[in-house]
Amino acid sequence: MKENIIIRLERENEYHEVENLVRESFWNVYRPGCLEHYVLHKLRNDPAFVPELDFVLLLNENGKGEKTSIFTEFEGSY
């Protein structure tokens, strides 16, 4: 069977499904439970969120991955 891999921008109607994917991926990995899905949920409403860099990976039309980007600046002496 040939596998179809598609990488495309995430759609707003997929947010809940992607948050579930993130939660399942990180559950009990670094500590009991996880916060990563909640952070993702909050980031989408933050001005630093870059929707043009918010991608999902689909394998045979099923969600398998997610990548989100934010913009940040550092101030101070380096």
C-alpha cells in the first residue's frame, strides 16, 4: 500500500482534533498528565502566533503531526 503524506496549513475546524493529538502524544511523558495541548490552545489566541506557519501532517488523510510557530523578540545585552 502506498502511503500518502500531506503537509498543509491547519484549519480552524481542526483545532480540537489537533489539541487531542498533542495531548495523547505527550500524556505522562515528562510528568504525570500534560500541559502541551493547553499551551497550544492558548497560543492560538496570542499575538505571537503565526498562522502562516501552523501546519498539520496527514498520513493517508489521518492527522499524524502538528507544527506551530510563534514570533518572539529578545531584549537586553547579549
